[in-house]
Amino acid sequence: MLETAAGATPLDVERLRRDFPVLDQEVNGRPLVYLDNAATSQKPVQVIEAIEAYYRSDNANVHRGIHELSRRATELYEGARKTVARYLGGVDPEEVIWTRGTTEAINLVAASWGGANLTEGDEILLSVMEHHSNLVPWQLVAERTGAQLRYLELNDDGTLRLDDLDGLLGERTRIVALTQVSNSLGTINPITEIARRVHDAGALLLVDGAQGAAHHGVDLTSLGADFYAFSGHKMCGPTGVGALWGRRELLESMPPWQGGGEMISLVERDHSTYAPIPHKFEAGTPNIAGAVGLAAAVEYLEQIGPAAILAHEQDLTRYAMERLQTLPAIRVFGPEDPSMRAGVVSFVLGDAHPHDISTILDSEGIAIRAGHHCTQLVMKHYGVSATARASFYLYNTRDEVDRLMDGLATVHSIFA
């Protein structure tokens, strides 16, 4: 399991909210209630100012220049890598590869490691819980290599059928790719336990940390993953930046994924040699400002404390689930125990389509997500086409949950 929220110091949410300027506005004549954090989080002034300062004072390309601005930009960029490595549990910064986010990080592993190591008849183990970003890249590499896809199924309470795991792990299993926290159910998966069983079977484990890195501390020195992918924009950082962490020996054995720019060492007419990690996987001009902004976000989250963030989210989740159960014809998906889930609550309400629920709530200034949440296999498991999803973060309050409930009461009155 991820680190426990028990005993965490309560957040001073009202103080924290003042760091997020976007929250201080009205939508459709009502104060904004932003409950779409699983899609993307809002950004504190500390992140906004860090990005602005870079563009105002230090903007230059990295690594390539001898002049002062290039030196400062490179120092910020590589310093950001060290900050992210610290947040991930003090891993080696050279094992941290900058990407555009979780999706690109998983595609990198699937294309580079998968293309070099998978052959016909090999097996890739996924779960029905996965975001499409942790399904489609493996489908693509399976088509190219002849590898087979196998799936770990869901229990009806939104947890994985871990009793089936050992039976699915076989001598041809090469890699297991699982989410740390479900974006549509909120389920927290016991990654350390899963990693032990995967390694006992001789396979590798890739973890989709898009939700996990945002809401819980991540210690990759003990988690047990071989690859870990995450995005900046879900953890108070900017869009278009994220990272892949991988064990050094794996990254060094993998071929480059894209060519050009800083990923080369020497270019001849008919061949090239490549830079050492991490730059071997960072072709072209990187998102320097994004890395600077992500480092500022990491420092912001570190000051608050991952345990406190998790405790706050689970308190809101518990409160929301209790209040939702008072509504007629409500169906809530995911674990019943709030301690087994992050700040995500997905539901359907009677005959109201989730898109109608979202539209009505938006008219009252409340932002939620409606749809399949890029987890169509989850929707098929439960026999629905879509759900409404409220997702919480460090700046949300119980008063906002009450606003959500008032809005849902309006929805129910319209569709009853």
C-alpha cells in the first residue's frame, strides 16, 4: 500500500487556497467549485512565478551554449531533475527521463524496451483497471512483436483480483504494467506486494503513477517498480511535462526511442553513437520551462507533506461517500472503505446521463468530469457507458462537497 494517512497533521486549507488564483472566481454567477483534479490540478502562484521568472530572466536552450543564459537555463533544468529524483525517494537523477507526461513515458518503455525484448509468444500482463495510456501502447507493441496480452480482472468492489495474479504470471510473462491508483475508481493498489510476486515470476513491473505521484509520497527505493511514469500537471505542475524513472541497467540496455539533438554522442554518415542516460532518451529541445515549473510544484508539495494531502483527500472522500448514499438511485463505484482509495468518487444517479449531471452542475459553478475517463474496460466491467466523477485535492473543502450535494439534489429533482 501507499503510505498511510493516519496521524497526519490537518491541512490549513483556507491558507492553501490563497495560493491558487484560479479558485478565486465565479462561474455562471456562483463561486467556482473545482472537483476535476484527476484530470488536471490547479497551479499555485509559486509554480506560475517560477515559470514566469525563467522566461523573464533565464530563457535559453540548455546544454548547447557557453554563454551565461544557457548556463543558467541548464542549471535550472538539471536542478529540476535532481528535485524530482529527491521526490521519488532519492533515486539517481540520471535515472529520471523527462517526457511530456505519463502517456509518453509508457510509450517510450513499450516502444524501446518492448521492441527490443518482446518476441512472439511472450506475454504482457495488464489489468482491466488501466487507463488507455497504459493499454494502447502495449497493444501496439504486441501487434509489432507477436507478444500476447493477458488481463487481471476486477472485483465488483473496484479492487484487483490479486488471488488470480500468480496464476496469470507464467514463464512467458515479460512485463506487468499496472496503475498505482485508479483514475476512475480511486482504488489504491498494493504495488509493493504485487512487485514482489511479479519479480518472483521473473518479470518486470511498470507502474502508471499519474494519480499516485500526485496524491501520495513516492519512494521508489522501496516500491519495487522497475519503471515508474508520471505527469506534472496532476501534481500542481504545468502541462506537457512529466518523467519516466527506470532502473539504470534497464535504461542503459534500451535503444533510443527518438533521434536528434542532445541524444547523440557522435554522428557519422551511416551510423551514430548515443549519449548516456538520461539524455539518450531526450531528443530535441526539451520543455525547459515545464521542468522548472514541475520542480517548483514538487517543492510546494514537499512543504505540505504527502501524508497530510492523502489524509485530507480521504477525509473528503469519506464525507462525500456518506452524503452520496443519502441520494435515491445513487450507485457509487470503487472500494467502500475510503482508506483504500484516493480522492476520486465516481457515480451514476438514476436515469440522469453523466453528461447531463455535469452540465447541470456546471450551471451552478461546479466542475466535475463525465465520461468513460479513458477507462472503457472499467465501464464495460460495470455495464455502464460513463460515470460522473468528482475528484478532490489539497485545496478542496467539505463546504464544496456540500455544494456538490446541493447540485446533485437539483439533478435528482429534474430527472426523478
